[in-house]
Amino acid sequence: MGKTDISSKSVEMVPGVFWVGVLDRERALFDSFMSLPYGTTYNAYLVTGGEKTALIDTVGLDFTDILTKKVSESVKVEDIDYVVMNHAEPDHGGSIPKILSIAKNAKLVASKKGVGMAKLFYDVPEERMMAVEDGSKIELGGKTLRFISAPWLHWPETMFTYCEEDRVLFTCDFFGAHMAADKLYEDEVGDIVLSEARRYYAEIMMIFINPLRKALDKVAELDIKIIGPSHGPVYREPHRIVDAYEKWARGPLEQKAVVIYVSMYGSTAVLEKTIVAALKDEGVDAVAYNMVKSDISQIVTDLVDSSAIIFGSPSFYGGMHPRLASSVELIRTLKPRGKIVAVFGSYGWGGGAAKEIKSRLAPVGFDVIETLEIKGPPGDEALDKARSLGKAVARKIKETRAAN
């Protein structure tokens, strides 16, 4: 696509199928949680058939004017026949009321649950909505849109839209990446796309592992030329993102441990270095994060293929340090596949951090195999115990990998 300015122009991906999304380079945080070092996009797509026209997803409310301008390059907005809502979240559905107010005869197409959400979020009248089921189709004249149920990716109403003749799959948040690139296609942007897609997967999709695997099975049955997600670049080599998702969701975990720790006066940090050294001596990769200065996004990304998680915390008034507590709760929620856990830390006048961490993780399926708490600065005996903890984790990782 050369030097096409996609910030202000639509892009025709195949004849009659246009990217009409917007770039948001200024947004720095998503869901008040995910850092956005490269901004993001809100991708929408226009499909023009011989008889009818469909807009697939919209954009956030603040960007409606850019969307309508780009659509107008190909058709009059008032002539849109269908607005397909693959997902109701406001970054994709925010412009729905405005589009429907212009395209007065257009129907909003959504899953059955999506119809309820469109009424709740956007006050769309029932007579202007069309509920579709898995496998339902709409004919546009030379272009057929098939709807594929994909619940919990990542809301209950989500679905995909597949343009059969052009073999283009529109997946909304699934296969997405938060980045606003100058070029539309992933193969033009470079390897950073898959890196950001992995981070997006970790933060948004990893928790929904079973629905995700079912969706991958459905995708495998399709003949796909292009994948158009609603965040980030478009894939015209779809196997790249599909293969990556297969690896992240079903591939073997790496012989790796992620160590997450906080240290107040240096004692827990000494234990951390000893444990990391022991893991590496046993041939296990160890990635350590100090929660005083680490980005939780990077941590959860490393958990995608890690076999074990090791938490280190000084006792803080009888419990874990608050800088670590947020990561424990997030990991408890996101449920990474690697469930081997060990806990270490130190205390001055009273312990409790290890017990609290174990009490939060064990009930939700994490296998807490070792805990270690020492009083005061670590001496030789404490360091020997830290090395033993690292070796125990390494041994458990190898046993688990061998069993699988």
C-alpha cells in the first residue's frame, strides 16, 4: 500500500471490502489497566455487494466523524443496509447510534445476546435489530456474510463475521493487538505486531482458554485469506496469528519460571537472586520482575508460556506487601496455564506473607509446592533453603513436562 496515509484514508483490502477504521495514537491506557506504548486502533470494515452494503463494527464515539468520512469515500452513509456488531464494547460500538441515525433504514445485526446489549448500551429500538445465530447468513449481492458464534471472546455476546467469497474473517477483539501503525498490514509493520498480539492475548484472552480453543477449532475449518481484527494491523498471512494463538493456547509450556518479588530492606532480593541462580543451574529459564518498577503487562505476557510462578514478598503487617498483592490477584484472575507456584520471603518481627499468598492461589487451582520465610537477613542456612526451593521448582517443571 506504499505511503498511503491510513489515518485519513480508507483502504480497499480486496475489491468491495474496505478498512475504514481509525488510529488512536494518544491513548496511553486501556481499561484503566493495559499500557499502550504504541497507541491503538479501532478497526471497522465496509463490505459493499452488488445490492446491499454492510458496516462491520464501528469505532469509539469520539472518532465517529472520521469513520463516516472514510465510509463516504465508497458509499453514502445513509445507504448502509446493515451495521454488524460483532462485539458491544464501546470502543467498537460507540458510533452505532450515530450511524443508525444517518442510515435510517439500516438494521443492526448481532447475536441474540448482542441484541440485548445493543439495547442496554446504545438504546437501539428492537425493530431496528436483527438477531443472528451461529451459521446465519446475509446476502449482499455477490458477497455473503456468515456469522460465527464466538462467546466469551471476550464478552458473552461476541461473534465473528466471515465474508465467504473473499475469504475475509472479521474477528473483533480476537487476534487483536494494541498498536497504531502507519501501515495497515501486519507483514508490513514487522515482528513487533506478534509481540504486542501476545501481550494482548495475555491480558484479554488468556483467561477464556476454553472458549478460545473452541474458536480456534472453528477458525481451522475456514478457508481464510485475510483476518481483520478490531485492534491493530490486518493479517493477510493469517497463519501467522492463528499459529501463534495455537501455540499460546495449546502448545507445550516452556521450561521457564517467572519470579515476581518485592524487597523492602534487601533480604527478599538476596533470596530472589539465589533462587534465580539455582533455577538457571538446573537448566530452567528464569525471568525476574521487581514489582517496584515492573510493568504488569510484561509479567502476564511472560506467563503465557511459563511453567511456574515464584512469588517473593517481605511480610507487611502480617501479610504480603501491597506492591505484590495486585499482581497476585491479577494472576489469580487471569489463570495462566502454568500452575506450579512457590513462595519465599523474609520478615523482621512477624511473618505471614507466604501464608497469605498461598491462601489466595491454592483454592483456585495453583499447585503451591514450596514456601520459605526467613527471619532477618539471610545467612548461609537460609540461602541453602532458597537454593533448595529453586531446585524443587526446576524438578517439578521437568517432571510436569515429561508427563505431558
